[in-house]
Amino acid sequence: MSFLTVLFIIAVIVVGFAIVTGIRIVPQAKVMVVERLGKFHSIASSGLNILIPFLDSPRPIEMRTGNRYMRSTMVDLREQVMGFETVQVITHDNVNMEVGSVIYYQIVDPAKALYQVENLALAIEQLTMTNLRNIMGGLTLDQTLTSRETVNGKLRMVLDDATEKWGVKVTRVELREIEPPQAIKAAMAKQMTAERERRAEVTKAEGDKAAAILQAEGEKISRILRAEAERDAEIARAEGRKRATMLEAEGKAEATRLTFDAINNGGATHEVLALRYMETLQEMSKGDNKMFIPYEATATLGAVAALKEVFKDETPKQQRPVAPPQAPRQSPTAASLSAQGLTRSPAAEHATLTGTPAIPARRPRPPSEQDE
């Protein structure tokens, strides 16, 4: 084999190696940092890229995948997720607890991510742990348990400001877990049980109060309605009694009027009226409601009538007024007969029977000062 043949073979091998090493295909959403003679030259984007052999070389970057660190010549521009193991933190009220976190970041400048920090993944991990301890140390136990959003926001702002010069954008930070000690857990469980019992008692008391109020209001409304019903019933009964009394009175008045009309129109004589009067007295004596007039009362009424007659006779004849012409004599009624019977005294009756004038009664003497 001649020298030229050997030289040709070597040239082919070198060209093939140059082609293999010079042609690089970069996947989508990834880039490659190219150095020429050890100095930053360019960034190879997605697609086909040709490098000059022995002059251009890609710069590897160390990234964390899970719990392992891996070196790669490709820089992933997608959002990365980095989870950290639980770390010991001490709260403001001196409570030890374990806190685990997750950070979401994205490389926006590959050149800064390679040349501004030695190990990007390790730097982000240590920065997250230290700032997490600082933030949790300024909060109490209750605040750490109830203010996760506040802790997440503060931690994201601190990491975003610190990693900006590294060409990294921190998009989200989450506290994955917070594990207080067992004694704190037991105390929290007791506190939760007591709080729930207190809420149950308060809810029961409020329910009893509302029920009592509703029951009292119901009784009040029931009494008001019952009183209104009784009042309306009393008014209705009173109106009924009033109407019945009026109707009864009207009936009696009509009956009396018809009776007197019948007597006047029938031309009853004194004997008939006297007989009717006696029958009426007999009927009145049969009932429960009886009225007895003593003899002394009739005598007194008779004496008064006799005195009236005496004074009438003593009046001078010249002073007596001329009597008007007498009206036609009407038949006496039962009321007039009763009045006449009551006003007649025993002396008047005796004078009538014997034909002698009645002796007038002596007028009583007015009382004098000596009598007093």
C-alpha cells in the first residue's frame, strides 16, 4: 500500500470524524451553549447545527433530576420541578418541626445559568432551604399552619430576586408538608376536640334560644288571637241580647197597644174593666215575682187625696177659674182604676158607704227651735 493511499484513508477518517462531531441536532425546547477555544461563542437553538471540529465544543450543565445530579450538554428551557427533603426549622415560639417544599423554576438565559453560578441546581437548593428557615423562624406555630400562602409568597419573592442574576425565573414555591412533633400533634388534637365540643355547645344553646323565642312568640300570638276571638264573641252575644231585648220590648209594646185598642174600640164598661183588673191581679199572684202593698201605704195615699179635696173646697168661689167644657167621658183604663184604688183611703171609703163627709187629716206642724 502506497503512502498516498494511507494518507487518503486518514483524510477520510478525519473528515468523517469532523462531520460526526461537527453536526449537532438540538431537540425542541432545548438549547446548547457553544464555546470556541474555551470562550463563549453562541447558543445553538433547536434543529440542525454545524460546529467546527476541534474549535467549537458544547458547555455541559449540571441539572438535578429527582435526587440525582446529571451533566448534560443540552439546557432545558422548560419549567423545571425541584423537590426538597424535609428540613428542620424552629418557629418563633421555639417549636421544632420538619418542613418539605417544592420549587418550580425556568431557565430564561442559558449563558448566565452556566457562567454566573458554578452549580445552578445546588445553589437553588441551598438558597431555598436557608430562606425557608428564615421565614419560618419569624412565624409562630399557628401562623405556619394557617398561613401557607403567606410563606409561599415570601419565599418565592426572595428566590426570584436572588436567582434573577443567574438567568433563572422562579415561578412557584409550595410547602409540601409540615410535620410538628408528636407532643404538639397530641395537644393540637385535644385543642381541636375541645373547640368542636365548644362549637357544638354554642350551636345547641343557640338552637334552644331560638326554639324558646319561637315558642314564646307562638304563645303570645295564640293568646292575642284567643283574646280577640273572645272579645268578638262577647260583642256578638251582647248584640244578640240587645237585639232580643229590643224585639221583646217591641213585641210587648205592640201587644199592649193592641190590647188597649181592643178595649177602647170594644166599649168596655166599668164592671168589665174591674173584673179584668181582678183577673190580672190573680194572674200576677201566681208567679214568682210578687208585689205586696201594705194597708198603711194605701191609707197614706188616701189621706193625701182627702187633703187635696179639703184645700180644693176652701178655695174662694170667686177665685175659682171657670171650668172648661168637659170632654166626652171616656172609658177608664186599667191603669186609672189601679190609681184610683190605691189613692182611696179607708176614711174616704167609709164616707162613701155611710154618706158622711170625710174628716180631713191634720196637717203636720213644722218643727220649731224649741223642739230641736
